[in-house]
Amino acid sequence: MAALECVARKACGDPNPTLRKLLERHSGLIPKPLDSAVEKAWGFASERGRHIREGEEPTRADAELIVGIAATVATFLARKLPD
């Protein structure tokens, strides 16, 4: 998700905000309603990956799902960048 956030910053020319802020500020970054799905995936990754509660370790399937989503959306945004 951090890589996706970096690509989104580059695509927007906005170097500091979180992915959530970028989605709010740049409404056309990701087509609707997929923008909401990406925001929810970011929240899921944050909750399950960065703020792990004792006894609630993320599963391999959870990690693979988020990595796949992040990679696909990052590729989509990277293709929007000028060559």
C-alpha cells in the first residue's frame, strides 16, 4: 500500500498526503466507485497490517489480497504518468 501511495502522489503531483487524502483531493484519480474500494482496501491494510492487535495476525491470504490490489492500482496509475 505504501508503494501505491507513492505512485498516487506522483500521479497527482502532490508529494505529502496519505492515499486517503489524495483520493479526497483528486476525485478523478481512480474512477468511481473503484476509488471507494481502494480507500477501503487502504483502511483494511492499515488496520490489519500496521496496527495489529494481539492475537489478530493477518493471514497470508489477507496479505496476498492487499498486495494484489495495491500492485494493480499502482500499475493503473503509473500508466497515467507521462513517459
